[in-house]
Amino acid sequence: MLDEHRSHFPTDSTDPRDAIDSETACLLRSFMVPAIDAALNWSDLNSALERKGFAVGFRDGRLIFKRLEDGQEVCTGRVLGTPLRDLVKKLGRPCVRAHSDGHTGSLMV
């Protein structure tokens, strides 16, 4: 069973229970990476992803993508080939509002 501090979505961790299948990862990359690549700043990224039905979030220092319709966490940035450290180099440091749980945060734009 997952504990409260562990992510509840497919990730790139070495735990096989967390692995996202390669077909889903490929589809997500083809759908989301063009928007990520075109973004000039975090606000651009947020707007482009919202048009696609997704949002940026943060969990335990990692970039996550979640569905707008229900807030379900979909994958990490690393799964899409865009880890947080690479986006920070491109877009600058994000302004993040920490949530009261101490593990998650939202992008402030």
C-alpha cells in the first residue's frame, strides 16, 4: 500500500508499481512536449498546457503534470523527457505556492 508521502501516479521511479507504460509515455510526449518546447516562460507553459487540458504541479521537489478536469496526477517531467532542472535552465525558476501538506505545490503565474 502507498503511504501518504508517496506519489500516487505513474512515475519514472525504479519501483515497477510506479512505471508508466512506454506506449502511454510516448503518446503523452507527442501531445505535450511541443507545448513545453514552445514555452518561453512558466506562464506560457501553463497557458499552453491548460489549452490541452493539463496543468503543472510539484510534488516532493519534482515537476508533475496533472489533468485539469479532475486534478489527477498523470506523470512527472522526467517521464516526458523534461525534468524540472532542464525547464529551470530554459524558463527560469518557477514561483511555487506550497500546499499545507508539505509535499505538493502549485505554479503561480
